[in-house]
Amino acid sequence: MQALAIAEGVNKAPISLDMLGEIHMRKKNYPEALSAFSECLKLAEEKELKQLAMNVVRKIGMIQFQLGQYSEA
């Protein structure tokens, strides 16, 4: 999770966390992707970045679907 440490060093920039989650998602590292997206969503909501928050919620749902967590998705 060195990339997460780097993202945290940049003020936990929501966009950096979104990109990190995207990388993990494409590599099918779903737990790491969920972690990055969850943190991103928290920060996006705090900063009222509604478009980003909406996209992150969609990505979290896609991962939950891939994991067979249909009721959460």
C-alpha cells in the first residue's frame, strides 16, 4: 500500500484516491480498491464533490457486484 501512503501525503486528495482505487479495480485487487474508494468517498462528501462521490459510489457497486455481494451493490 505504498501508493496509499503517497496519496495520503498529498492531503489525501480525493482524486488521487479515486485513481488508486481504479488501478486496484483493474488489477482485480478488490479489497484494496474498496479501501481507496471508501476513503475517496468520505473526502469527496466532506468537500462536497458531488460528481466524484456519485462516480465512486458507482465503482463501489461494481466491485460489490463482482464479489457477488448483490444486496450491497
